[in-house]
Amino acid sequence: MANACPYITQAFSILSKKWSGIILHTLSLNLNDELSFTEIKEALQTITPRALSIRLNELIEYNLIKKIDYEISHTYQLTEQGKALVDALAPIEKWAHDYFV
């Protein structure tokens, strides 16, 4: 029996956490390239502030997003690594559009 690729295993361990993939997708849809915590929360509607905070911190640790601090607030933005992952997910988005209509 073949062993699972450790890289794909790591990728799915990140994406399988509730909200992780949709947070990345939400950030990728923003034309300004940055979203505040509140904007992400409003886009996802049913996520709790605590769950959002936990997921954002995890995505920062994975270097998929970065937090940009301003004097009175901060925003979140995809890193190059995060953008590459979003690009890799584009065929899944197309598949979902084709089969979940």
C-alpha cells in the first residue's frame, strides 16, 4: 500500500479545519487586497468572533495570510503562499460551480 504524500497531508490538514478555506477564498475576492476582522466576519456571517480569531491566527502561523497593523486598526491580506494556494483551489471552485448548481 502506498503512503500518503506528506505535503498533501499537510495541505489537507490546514484546509480541513472549519472556515480555513473559506477565509482564504473571502480574502481572495477582495479588490482592495485587505480586509478587516469585521469585514471578514460580515462576509462569513455565521462564524463566531472567537472561531474567526483562532483561524486567522492559524493562517498567519502557516504563512498563508499576514496581519497588517495600522495606528488604530489592522487588516488581513493573503501572502504569496496564500495566493498560490487560492490559485490551486480554483479548479475546485469550478467543479463546485459545475456540480452544485
